[in-house]
Amino acid sequence: MTACKGTIVLMGSGELTATMVEVHKELLSGLPHRPGAVFLDTPAGFQLNVDQISAHAVAYFRKHVQHTMTVASFRSSSQIQPLEAEQAFHSLREADYVLIGPGSPTYAVRQLMQSPVPEILIRRIEGGGCLVAASAAALTVGRYTLPVYEIYKVGSELHWVDGMNLLAHFGFNLVVVPHWNNAEGGTHDTRFCFMGEPRFNALQSLLPQDVTVFGLDEHTACIIDLAGQKASIRGIGSVTLRHGGREVIFEKGDEFSLDLLRGNLQEQARPIASAATAGPEADKPTTGAGFWEAIHSLEAEFQQGLALNDAGKATNALLKLDSAIMKGQQSLESEEFISQAREILRDLIVVLGTRLGQAPVNTAECVRPLVEASIHLRGNFRMNKQWDAADAVRDTLQQAGVIVEDTPDGTRWRLSDQG
């Protein structure tokens, strides 16, 4: 372990949302005058919208954090030109504040481990800089990285891949798991970074016994103060440490010794500062959990409207869902959450359109199968000269608003004005 005066910040999600604005400001205020802030785009380097992600980070810092941020672009170790790579490395070496965020953790590890970036980041932390690893990037800094997309989306066998393990340089043998309390699944368990409890328990059993699992709730940050040898929790959620069959949970506003991150979980382990002493951001309303609770509630309301054939209820649910997404966007809910909520809205619109396409276009079409079957039955009665039965069928249809007319071209029917 190397003594240093820098800071490592791990965020479970929401690095560019309203809940983290005050956290970024607090971190920047502890750095030298006019610190240089840089966004590293590697985790999203394979995505077609990587430029928009970087632009969003820059705009977020300018508008909400009131601080200038530049981009260190290192999207692919195999495709980047030497000059572009050196420019990115130079930006990182000069940065006081480095933010790495969304994308694929396994892709980020593959690109960065072939570059000087891990060593640059370690030197910047030793020199007093601040590294913020959020969401996908938080998965990369520990001993092992969880291949989220490969398991959750593609169905790969449960496994871990080697991480960049930046934390080992500072004495931490950790596996960092963001999105610890994720609730996007609605009807299925997506906690523990989309793995769900049974699958994550199996994954945890694959880890060496000396590794501590570091679980980060969404919209939650753990500030690791290496100079002060303490960690503190900000945001709206909690941090969970698991090691040797033991678990310790720290809430927003808590502080604890870094010895706990080194696997020293004792029976008496308790926060050394309570949540009551937390800063003003501790009282901020939840966004991530509350956002998804609203989205899934409206989704259920829509389905209930369809089941009851209540067009008004289903339509109102869609309108309220659209409004909830707009409000989430205005309150700086994460782009990933907004995108996923829009997918739900689009899916429900398709469901509604499909239902309309299957529905009869008018009342006549709706009753046609029953009426024509009844007329066929009446024809059989007439053919067998069962006049009373045939008249009974005709009278029954007439009482239901269906007028039956016998013509030289055959029997016809129509709905009466009261039909």
C-alpha cells in the first residue's frame, strides 16, 4: 500500500444526475484552485452515441456543477491514432479530477489494460487528485469485473473477469458492484447489478475467500479519503460490504475506517459517524428508486386498463407515463433510465395498437359470428318445416336488436336503430 493524499470516489449510478451535483461540487472544492476536470470516454467507446455521452458530461458540469470539463478520448486501443492517444494520456496526467462512467465494464478493461491509463490514474491519485469511477467504470477498478451484459443480456455462464485492480495499489482487495439495489426489473429481481439474488449468490461463491464485495446502491457515492484513511457515504442510498460470510451496511452520511474496506469486518463494526451528521444532500429526495416505482406502477395501470377493456384508463396511463419520463429528464434522471423508460412507453403503445387492430371495427362486426350462426340454425329449422322454432330464433334476434329479412336472394340481417 502506498501513502498518498488523493481521493477515490465510487458511484453506484447517477453520476450525471441531480443527486450527484453537490457531491461533485464538494469533491472539486477540496482540490487546488481551479482544478482541471476530465471525462474519460473509454467504457462507451464502442457505442454509436459516445459523442453525445461525452457532450452530456461536459454540459452537465458546465450548467449544474459550474465547472469546466474537457474530454480525454481513448475509445479503442487498436484503432486510436498515436497522436490522439498521447493527447488523451496528457490530459489525464494534467487532470486533478477524472470522471469515468457509463458503458461496458469488460470493454473498458480490455482497452485500458493495454494502455498507460491505469498507471496514470494511480499516479494522479497518489499526487492528490480525485478519481470518480461511476456505474460501469466502478466495476472495473477492483480485482475482478462483473461481465454484466454478457450474463444478463447474452446468457453467458456465470463468471468473473480480471479487473484493472487500481484499488489493490492502495491496499484494497475488492470487487465493486454498482446498481446494488436496482429495481428496473419490476416483476423480476434485478438487484446486485441486474444479477438478482440467486444468481449473485452463485457468483459470489466463485470469488476467492479473501475478496470483499463492495455493493453500491444507485445514486450513491462512497468517498474514499486516502489521506484521512476514512470513507464517507453521500447521495440517497447505502453501501454494503460482504466478506467471510459477514455483512456490514453503511447509510448515507455515515463515515467509517478504511480498515473495513481491507476486509477487517468485526462484530463490533459500526459507523464512526452517524447519518444524523450528514450534509444537506442527505435529505434530497430519491430519484432512481422513485422513478422506477412510478414507471412500473403506470405500466401496471395500463395493463389493468386493457384487461378491463377500459380505454380511458389505459390511455391515461400512457399519458401519465409520458409525463413521468419528461419530469425524470428535467430532474436529471440518468440518460440510461430515461432511455429504458421510453422503451417501455413504446412497447405499451405497440400493445395498444395491436389490441386495436384485433378489435372489431363496429358493433355489426362484433356480433356477426353469433348472428350468422343463429340465422344458419333458423334456416335448418325452416328446411325441416319447424316453423315455430324458426320464428323463435327470428324473434330472439329481433329482441336483441337484429332485424332478419327473407328476400329472393336469401336471408339478410341488419341492426335496428336500437341494436
